Amino acid sequence: MTRSIAIFGCGTIATEIARAIADGTISAGLDVVYDRHPEQIAEIQDQFDDRSQPVAATDPDDLLEADLIVEAAGQTAVEEIATDALEAGCDCLLLSIGALADETLREGVFDAARTSEGRLYAPSGAIAGLDSIKAAALTGELESVSLTTTKPPAGLEGAPYVVDNDIDLSEIDEPTMIFEGSATDAAAAFPSNINVAVALSLVSIGPDETAVKIIADPDEENNVHRISADGGSGDIETTVRNVPSPTNPKTSYLAAVSAIEKLRSLETSIDIGT
Ligand SMILES: NC(=O)C1=CN([C@@H]2O[C@H](COP(=O)(O)OP(=O)(O)OC[C@H]3O[C@@H](n4cnc5c(N)ncnc54)[C@H](O)[C@@H]3O)[C@@H](O)[C@H]2O)C=CC1
Ligand SMILES: O=C([O-])CC(=O)C(=O)O
């Protein structure tokens, strides 16, 4: 039977996922979509012919009819949908995994996943190396895990940390470290920029122990994520120089493709890679 998918949040990532469903890259049906902006919903619907257009939900609860809900909206959406979805037996794929830096929310969502038929998924997103770091974590001997993210200043605009600390990104004329702290603190400070740090932390040493640096670099055109994980099976270092999405410079194109690959892999009988 074809898996029925619902999408919460119809922006940059959702548009790519919808296209992959429409062209058959993901062999599932997109049945219902939700966004606080109806015009965003219409853009997704327009990718399908009249007979296969997803229904526009007017309330997040309308998504619970699907087999799997993709959250591609933001951290508040995770609060709104994840626990309810899992408790209702839906699978849930979260892009805004940074929301789970909050321990109370995390435990609630994890408990719902453990005690229901719904399964919780998060793609690797815009980083590389989660496969090997997840395997190395099994040794119980990972000593340190860190992420250094470098973005063009425009990709950091509007982040609560930037606003609260009156950081004028337009004044930055050389690579400048604007944040250093744990993945827990980074997720609250840069909710739309650093979900990757929390994904990394959840497969390794946890959000409080994972170290994050964020650098604004006016000469950088890419979203660059450098990971270093030491101990266990050896030392792992990865760097991804991501092309930003044309419609949202905060979001790397790889994040959308990673979600598509995760959804595709749920439907295949051959699964290579950790
Ligand atoms: N895990 C990863 O590697 C990455 C995760 N992300 C996460 O994915 C999210 C989506 O990314 P994009 O598609 O680029 O963002 P976007 O800004 O292009 O689209 C988000 C859409 O969700 C809607 N939305 C947001 N909050 C909502 C709410 N509470 N209720 C209803 N609608 C809501 C917005 O109206 C917008 O249409 C980001 O906010 C970020 O949290 C983004 C990049 C990488
Ligand atoms: O897309 C990226 O480069 C990373 C990102 O925004 C996030 O993790 O929220």
C-alpha cells in the first residue's frame, strides 16, 4: 500500500520534498499539507495535477490522518505536532530537530515514540558524518564532539541571539565568531540555523556536551559545517560546503535532499550505509 504523507510547513524544504513525491523519486502519496500562509500551501498544491493535489489542512490536527508527517516549518511546529502525531500512531520526520534540545520536549517526544506505533525520524540534514559518528558512539568512548558552522552574515539574520545582542551583521567585514556554546544553547539562540548541531549531539554525546561555534563570514558564499568527533573508533572530521537554497539562504540545499533520501529509503528494500 502506498504510504500517505502529510507536510507541516510549505516552504523551501517542503517544496523540494513535494517535487520528489510528484516526480516519483519518493514512492508515496502527498495527501495533506499545512502552513500558516495559504499562499505557501497553494504553491505546493500547484506541483500536482488536479487529481492528485494534496488537501489544504486548516489545522495541524488534520495532518494526523496520514501515515507519516514531515515537519519542515520550525521549532514551534515540533512542539505543536510531534508528540500528538506519534501518540496517534503516525510516523514523524523532523527537520527542526533543534527543538529537541529542550529536555522536557525531548523526553515527551521520545516517550511518545517509544510507547506508540509511530516512529520518529530525523534526516542528517545539512551535515556529513552522522553515520560514522553514530557508529563510533556505540563504543561508549567518544570523548568530544564539536561543530563549527560558518555562514554568510545574511544567513544569520533574524536569529534571536543576533537580535537580543544587537549584532549588526552588515558591519561584519571579516570572519567573526559570533557564538560559542553548547548545542543546547545554540538551538535556542539560532533556531533556524543550527538544527544540525542537535542532530549531531543526539547521535553522540548529547546537546549539553556538544560544542558549537558560529562564524559569520562576509567572504563566504556557502553554509559550511565542520565536524570533529574524537575517541571511540578514532577521530572523525568532516566538512560540508553547502550551497544555500535560492529561496532561503539560511537553509542549505543538502538539507532538503537529505530529507528526500530519508523518505525514499523508507520505501526501498536495499539500504546501504549506516
Ligand atoms: N536539519 C537540518 O539540517 C535543517 C533543518 N531546517 C529546519 O527546517 C525548517 C524549514 O526550513 P525551510 O523550508 O528552509 O523554511 P522556510 O522558511 O522556507 O519554510 C517554512 C514554512 O513553514 C511555515 N511555518 C513555520 N512555522 C509554522 C507554524 N508554527 N505553523 C504553520 N506554518 C509554519 C512558514 O510559513 C513557511 O512557509 C527550518 O525552520 C529549520 O528549523 C532547516 C535547514 C536545515
Ligand atoms: O541548512 C543548514 O546549513 C543548516 C541549518 O540551517 C540548520 O541546521 O538549521
